[in-house]
Amino acid sequence: MVEPTLVLYGALYEKAVEALEETLRETGARYALLVDRKGFVLAHKEALWAPKPPPLDSLATLAAGNAAA
């Protein structure tokens, strides 16, 4: 069975979400994802003004494929 390399809970998850929110604020990006090397989405956030995001599984697969290349 494939499992994520890291699991975020409690305070660690909150810190990850805060980092994603800060990234969105400072860069003006629409979406922010925290993805591990296996392609699991560990945390995600979208800007308030962003349209409906694409499916997370396709974005995570793309990010993991790029990291493996």
C-alpha cells in the first residue's frame, strides 16, 4: 500500500496552511499546494478570488512527475 511520506496533524498542519496562505498573499498566486515526493497532497489553499480549482489529483500527479524527472 502506498502511503504519504509525511502526515500533518494539529499544530504542524496549521503551520503548513499558514505558509501556504502567506505564499498566496505575497505572490498573488491563485492556488498553493504542499505535495510530497509520491504525489500526495499534504495541504492546499486557494485565494479568495480564485475560480474553482482544477482537480487536486491531476495537479499532484503533475507535480510528482516533474519532481521525479
